[in-house]
Amino acid sequence: MKGKSLILVAFAAFLSGCMNQEKSEIIGRQVPAIENRQFSAEALWALGRIGGVSVNQKTGDVLYQVGYYSVEQNKSNTELFYLPNKPSASPLQLTHTAFHESDAQWLDNRNLLYLTNKSGSTQIWKMRTDGASCLQISDYGDDIEGFSLSPDGKKMLFVAQVKTVGTTAEKYADLPKASGRIVTDLMYKHWDEWTETAPHPFVADFDGTSLSNIRDILEGEPYESPMKPFGGMEQLCWSPDSRYVAYTCRKKTGLEYAISTNSDIYLYDVQTGDTRNLTEGMMGYDTNPQFSPDGSMLAWQSMERDGYEADLNRLFVMDMGTGEKRFLSHEFESNVDEYCWLDNGRIVFAGCWYALEHLYLIDMDGMVQELTDGQYDYQLAGLFGSQIYTLRHSMREPNELFVFNLQDIPWLKENYAHEDIYRSTSELEEKGVLRQLTFENKHILEQVDMGSVMQRWQTTTDGKRMLTWIIYPPQFDPHKKYPTLLYCEGGPQSPVSQFWSYRWNFMRMAAHGYIIVAPNRRGLPGFGIDWNEQISGDYGGQCMRDYLTAIDEFCTEPYVDTEHLGCVGASFGGYSVYWLAGHHNKRFKAFIAHDGIFNMEMQYLETEEKWFANWDMGGAYWDKQNKVARRTFQNSPHLYVDKWDTPILCIHGEKDYRILANQGMAAFDAAKMRGVPAELLIFPDENHWVLRPQNGILWQREFINWLDKWLK
């Protein structure tokens, strides 16, 4: 008994060391109360969010993370899971703490590396695959935001912020409590932060237990790598021999940075410290490099034109011996959104075509074959031999992890083309080729009823075919009439694919008895370059006619309550709502605009990424000779407030530096001064999105309450 007691004491000490928090503070899988099988806001925020997949290249075992949210505690947490590559294997939860564990990567077959903030800052830690033997690896002075182990296991690449802007207190030492910022150039703010630091890549020696000889690859340079606001470790990579690091960087600051998208791929020699630009002369975004398995080639994603952030995202490859560059994905007239080398002659990539994000195989001759099917969106999660791991979601279900074997795909040798056939379900799954590995949210989804999603092709005012998603309520009865919503997509050039959203969730709207009309209007990828680019400089033009086509054509159905139509959207979708409020000719009975552009002239000056405003608006509003810019600014929604006559809810976040909150406030003020029923939902602590659980629940409640008030 004495020996057993010592073991229990030791195990308790281990748990205390790994957790170091009260059990009540741990956020794990939530079980919300569900009434009448209705998909509620609480159920939406209780769903676990799967991501961060890492596949062991020797065994096929998988690590992944799940984010959990607590509405009561108003915070989130991430936990790590381990899934052996065995038939019918169940995931093992490795962490059960109140800290954030994320970015798990394989060290060897029995050990993993990951990020956690359990030491007070986010550092790299080591753990066994049974969840034991937690060991802190890094002790860097600031938070580590991402890391990558070199192929030989002897070096570590990691990213951390470095200071790039001096403070007021440094300039005036006698004013340590002064809160004012002294601004001397552009890009002083970005998305949701004041620009005072930049992420830098660091290289360190790694002996299996600690880091040493840490070097800043961009020592003394004020540039970003990876690039803000969305760049991560995918923008950097090791060469197979561990000699080089390829990284993405836009070596510009201030005004030059604010008006340009010209980033490049740089090659850093770890031994000598030398750096060379691999894409000099290529003028658009060049990002996300990856070496082929033998190191003879480098692939990356490339946009052609400087200043155009929604340009065609092409897959390029370079022969590292000769320097020859090739546009590989020229036959795929849409964006390559992510990719991974399968072997030295083939690449697997994800791209959107006809409003579906699927996986494709491309060889070095540019021949493209589709790998996945069905009414789903797929993300590339990892490869092991011919096994492809993917995260799959749709408008009816959040991400779950799947795997399939490339050699088992029935139509691969037939050069399957997506436009030839449209499947609402997955033949891969029906034939047993595609296998679901996780069931993270089964306990919630099996308790709720989801609406159905149908595609509908419509003819636009200029004779084009437009794909529109129609989302029906659960237990839809064609003999009844339903209030119907027109959904306006943001971006403006982001696809209305089979996305799953934790804010603009169509199943939540459908659960409250609404039909949703979601058109892939002009200015969305997946329908060719011309379709995608038509919107630039024409915000109030064909894209708005496409919206009206979508709702008018669908209103011919007898089950649409044409007296109770609503219109909702965010970002460019919010602009669309404000614009339609002045042009809808009494079609709609309620509007909701989130983070929308109300005054185009102010937006041109307020937004921080000037390249976006210059390209999409056609130029500055004071350039009276610029016909494109004149047309754009003449379509500013604030100029048509005199025609507003319909109740409107304006929502905005005060930390949104992309579209400042004064845009939403001004729209609300204008509506009230016009005598139009209006409400303003303002979030002092949210950016362009709504990320905090209680704010998310508040958003959902006010969204539905406003629609119900005017459409029911």
C-alpha cells in the first residue's frame, strides 16, 4: 500500500505540474440545452472547432487541436488530441488544462512539440503521445507565435514579435503616462491593432530539450515575416537538407507598404546568413513557399499585379538548379488556396470552382484532376504516402477530419472534370474510399434539425448563368409561405462556397423559419477570371443587379412570402445592404448591415491598406479625371439616404480598423434623422469579426430579434 500511495502522490504532482489550474476553470466539450431540436446560438457556440492537423510522415498518426468556447466564462481554450493510424481508432485527448495548447508537431514517433502559455508566455513544450512528461523547450522573452522543426531535427524555426516603432515615452522620458501616439507615416494601424511591432523569423539550435544560438533572420530590419494580418508558418519553410529557410516578406514600410502588395520569396542560408530574393521582378503577392521532397524545386503561390489583393492566386514552381519559373496551374481558372507536394512530380491543392472548395491533383505538366466530390468544402490537412487527410465542412456541418487513399479514387484515371457532373453527396464516402476519423460534434448535431441546401442556376441581366445557394428551413413545406433573406457576401471577392460560419450561419437562420438566398454574384472566384474581376471599380453596378436578380427570380416560387423579405450582409456585404437600402424599390422590409462601408470617400482615407482602396475604387475621389473612381464614389450609399424607407440594424466593432466604426454609426444616425426605424449594435472590444462568446451570443440574438420584429 505504501508503494501504491507514493505512485498516486507522484501522479498527482505530475498533473499539478502540467495543469497548474483549478479544474473548474478548464473549458472542454460543451453540452448545451437544446429545445425542440432547434439549432440555437448556444448550440452553435458549443461546437468544438477542429484545426491544427499534423500528420506523422513515418506512421500516419495524427495530432490535431480543438477549440472550445465557454459562454459563461466568456473565453476560449484549445486542447490537443492524438489519433493513431489504425482502423476504428478513437482519438485520445492529450491535454485537459485551462491553458491554450496548440500547433502540435511531431518530434518523433513517441513525442510531440506544441505551443502553450502555461509558463506565463506562449512557449514551445515537449510531451509524449500519452500526454505525459511535459517539458518546456523554449524560454524566449516574448510569446512564440509559431514554430517549425528542421528536417534533420537539429534546428528550430520560430516566429516572435519585435519592436519596430518607438514609443512616446522613449521620445519624452518625462511623460511616461502620456497615452498619445506620434504618427509620422502610413500603416500606423492594421485590421485591429496599432502597428508597433512586426513578426520576425528566428533560427535556433535544438538539442532535443532546449534552444540555443538564437538568430533573427531579419535582424535590424523593420519588415514582417510572416506578413500581417493573416500570415502564419505556412509563409516559411525548411529545405529538405535543413540548410535553407525560404520565407515570405514584403520589404516595405509606411506609405510604400500601404499602397503595394508586392511581396517576395527570400532564401536564407542558415550556415552563412546570406539572403537572396527568388522572385525579384514578380510584382504581386508571392507567398507560402514549399520545397519538393528532394529539394530540386520550390513551389509557391503568386499573384501577378501589384496593388491587387484579389488577383488570381497562381501556383508557381521554380527549378532550384536553373532558376526557371513556371506558372503551373494555368489550366485551373481559379485560385490555388493551399497546396502540398505529394511527391517530386505531383502537388495536391485546394481550390474553389462552381462554389465548391475541393482538392485537386496537378502534375508538372499542369494537368489537373479533381480528387473530392459532393456538396462540401474540403481543406488540405496533411499527407502520408498516398493517404490524404482533409478537413471537410458544409453549410450543414462544421469541420471534421477525414482520410482517403489516392489510389482508391474511382474516377482518377478518367481525368474527372468538376463541371461535367454535380453530386450533392460524396461518391467517395458511398464507396468507402473516404473515411471519417473524428466525430467531435456528433453529440450536438444529432440533437438538432438542419435545413436543406440546394443549388439554383439563374440568368442575370446580362445573360450570364449565376449559381445561387438556396437554404431551406427544417421540415420545409412547399405549401406554406416563408419569410426570405437575401444574403450579401463580403470580401468583396470571397466565394459563397459550402462554408460553415460561426456568425453568418445559415442553419441558425433556417432554424428560425427563414429561407436564405445566397448568390455567387459578380466578383466571386470559382467562375473564371472575368466573373471574379468584374466588380473592381463597379461596386454599384452588375454585382447589385445580380443580387436583385437572385431575389426577384426566386420570388416566383409560391412558398416565398414576398411581403416579408430581408437583406443581410457584412463588410462588402454591409456596403451592399446600405446601397440596396437606397435602391431596392420597396422589395425588402428589413436590413442588417455589419461592418459595412457607408461613406466611400471616408473609407478611401480611413482604411489602412491603401492598395485595396486604390484598386477596388479605381483611385482617389479627388481625381476628377478618373472616370472609374468617379463612378465608384457616385455609388456611395450615403448619397442615397434620401431614399431610405426600411428598418435597418447597423452592427460594428470599434476595433475594426479595416472599416472604421464611424461608418456604422453614421449610417445609424442617418436612418434616425430620416425617421427610419433603426438600431445600432456596437462592440467596443471587437474587430471586423465577433470573437468573444458572449458577444457572439448577443449578435445572434439581436440578429434574429430584428428579423422577427419586421418579417414575422
